[in-house]
Amino acid sequence: MEQTGSTTLEVVPELDHEPDPTDVIVAFENYSGGFRGRHGGRVTPILKGVDVAFRRGALTAVVGETGSGKTMLALSIVGLTPATFERTGGSIHLNGTDLGGYDEAAFRGVRGRTVAMVFQDSRSALNPVFTVGRQLVDVVRLHQGLGKAAARTRAVELLEQMRVPEPERRLRQYPHELSGGTAQRVQLAIALACEPELLLLDEPTTGLDLTVQAEVLELIVEMIKGGRLSALLITHDMGVVAQTCDDVVVLRHGEICESGRTSSVLTNPTHPYTAELVAASQTLGGTR
């Protein structure tokens, strides 16, 4: 895979794992929501009438400027929106099931097993007081029902799958002892330990150098092509979208401007905002 940072957005993946366009893992139907003030009052809209379906087996980018609603869109799928966020209309269906009536207990059954999330700051996502091994082995035991020895073996396998060097030694280390790239690989391993169907990636390579960024993204693409995994990639980087993603959804001020196949959207955008994003990325050398 080519590294991000190219001067154009012409590098679009050739799909050798063509997802079924009728097989949808997540669908937003006229979904709206926003933040209510501390003392009640009106809701400030964040997402406005979002209508979009995400194909199973695809890596779909969700792009837009800061504040466009990208992260709230993803957090809504797993019930992790802030307490002040309110759904004001519409619905979200996961594997055909309406999530509208889900309480915290029901969402706990979704998180990990069905949907896992990888955050931008991997060190903040990892618990600083426990070793990598403790955190990874605990997740494997919880979600796969393995004994301690078998879970540790599986933890090593997951780190090897993520191309983490010296996995046995990494299990004994604490998060602060890891490089940014290794910490992100560990976070991916923990997410995959749950064997989810859908992976939510909230700018997972921001802050990593270009070489490490490309390696992490390549791992994600390989995981999707190699199994039944689907993924949503929240990103500002249109170069990453062009080089790695099957589909793209463009958000602006909480509304969908445009969505479709990456090759079509980036080479022939129909919305002026999408065209602006593409032009800006080309001007800046393909990265943000």
C-alpha cells in the first residue's frame, strides 16, 4: 500500500473483496440529535436528518471538518454519546435491529462483541496502571471464555497478528513504555480480541509518522479483506480515504453532503463541499 502524503487523490483501491451493496451492517434513517443545555432549554443540533447505510465487509470513511458530527455519528452506534446528547428523531439499525430502545445494559451487550471502537489517543484508551498483558488477557477471557493460559497464548497471537515485535515482552510492559505506533497496535489487538463484526476507528493514526500510519492502515485493510469485519474510519485525511477506503461519507454541519464509492465521489464529486475537500487535500499534498 502506498503511504499517505501523495500529491494527488488518484490512488483509489481496486476492490478484490467486493462487498454486497444490499448487505448493510448499519443504517441511519433520518437520524437527528444534539446537545441540550445544562438547565434544559433547546437542543443544539449536531446531526441533522442523517440518511446513510454502511455496507458489510467495506471500509467506509466518514470525513468532514472538525465539528461536522463525525464522532457523534460513530458514538451513537454504541451508545457512548455524552449524557447531554439527545436523539431528536430518526433511527439507527444495527444488523436490522432498531437501537432506539436500547438502554445502557443493552448497549453493553453490543460493545466489544458486535461493535468495537479504536480511539485517536491510544495511550489514553489504555489503562496506565495495568500491563498490556493484563488488559489484553482480561478482554480475551471475558469475551472468548478462555482460561488464563489459553488467553495469554491468544493474546500473543493477537499481538503477532498486529505485527508487534517481541509480543511476549510487550505483554509485560505498561502503556507508557510503548511507542505511539505500538500502543495503537495494542489497542487494535484489544478491539479484535472481542471478534467484533464492526470496527469504529476514530482518527486512529493521527499523530503517527507517515511510515507507521501507513503500516497501521495496511493492517486494518488486511483485516477487512481477510474476514467478515466491516469498519468505519473517521478521518480528516482525504489521501488516506483515496488510498484505503471502499466507500466515503461526507459530513458538513451534521448533514450528509454526499456518499458513495470512493472512486466515484473523489473523482467526480457532486457537492461543492466535497470538491473543496478534494481540492484542499491536493493543494496540501494529500494530508491534513
